Amino acid sequence: MLSYSDTLELLYLCALKDIPVYGWEGWVGLPTGKLTHSKRYQGTVDLGSMSNESALAWLKQTVMRANREWQDQPEIEGGELLFCVEIDP
């Protein structure tokens, strides 16, 4: 699970190295330190049929939108929206 800024850095590196990305799902870091799936931010479907350039653009756009929404109205007060990005290592 990655923070918002780490997720953007990962997407940048994937673009730079042409590493295929397939999607993301949202997780919530709770104040207790535990993790749980986000109910509001499910992420994307498998983007494997898209070009990697298009998939990266879509991931970046949807991650940024989810983060903005979270900042305006968090799903869990005191929690942090985290991102699990599926890549082809």
C-alpha cells in the first residue's frame, strides 16, 4: 500500500521505465495502524487491454481524483487513503 505521493512517484517511474500497469485499488490506513479495503474507492478494473501510456494516464487521473475527494470528505475520519497499484515487475 502506497501513500498518494508515493503512488504518483511509482507511476512516474513506471512511465520512465515503460513498466506495464494494470490498475489500482483503494485501501484505508486506520489510526490504529490496521489496513482495510476502501468501500468508496474501489479503484479501476484491469487495464491490461489499454496501451501502457493510456493506462498510466488513466491511473494518474483516477488516483488524483480519489485523493481530492478524500481530502474534501474522508471515508474514515483520521484515516489515510492508500493505493495498491498492480504492475508487471
